[in-house]
Amino acid sequence: MQKNQIRKKIIKYKKIKNLKNLQPNLNILFQLLKKKKIKKKVLGSYFPVNFEIDTFQIMQKLKEKGFILSLPIIKKKNYMDFYKWDLNEPLYINKYGIPEPKKKHKLIPSVILIPLVAFDKNLNRLGYGGGFYDRFLSKIEKFKILKIGLAFSSQKVKSIPINKFDKKMDYILTEKKLYK
């Protein structure tokens, strides 16, 4: 199946099923972060749109555990960077309809939560097709960021077609399990 076919099929399924009450297993996430002994506690998260996993509870809990929060800002030519943000700060709607923080303090996350449309057992991720996360991850590869894709278990497919620009996840967390 081609990327666009997979994308359409999974997005349609998520709309029909209304999976918003499902959450990834937070205990597994916290155990993973504890095991990884993250020294620089900066979380790169995202504002959920298009039936994505809601990250607010995760951000709240990790802030309580001493993490600094950050969200992406999309820039020219489909590039993005992460900027410090706090749960009580306002967000601004970008040209894609996605809320973003105000450009104040650019950060490089040590842990990044990444939305996805679909994934496979090899930790390949299919996004919405803009390449934002792949470009960002390429740009900061030298920093060895922990990349965690968040998904519903129903977003798993047999195989994701990949190319040289696609970046694998280190882990993918669903409501049922952690893929590694």
C-alpha cells in the first residue's frame, strides 16, 4: 500500500471510531524515562489535532517530575523548532490551524513525543506528509534525542513504505504496549 492510501485509511478509521478516550500507558512511559536516566529534562511535545493522542496529561505529569515543556513552531520551507511553553501560557493558531507558543526561548528537547498517522513493527512512522518531524530530527541528529511516537494500537499497519528521509522512532507507545 502507498503512503497516501495508508494515511487516508487510518485517518478515516480514527474519525469513525472516535478514540479520544484512549490514552497511552503512562506508567510504561514513566518507567522508560526513568530507565533512560534523562539528565536534561526538556520535553518536546505537540498540540493534538486531527484525532491525535492527547498529550496534556503527559505534559502535566512530566512537568511535575521537573521537565521543561516545549512545543513546535512551524517555519518557512516546512522546517520547525521547539520553543519553551508552559501549560498556562497562551497559544497562537498557525496557518495550518495548529496552536503554537510564542517565539521566546528556543530549546532542543531531550525527549520528543511525536504524533503519527500510522506505524509498523520496525518503528517506522507515517506522518501527515509534510516532513516536518523528519526535517527536524535530521537537523538535530547529533543530540541523541529520545524519540517516542504516540499512537493508538489500531494505527499499526503491516508495513510502512520508507525513503531515505524518513526517521525511525526509538519507541512507539500505545494504550496497550510499548514497541521497541
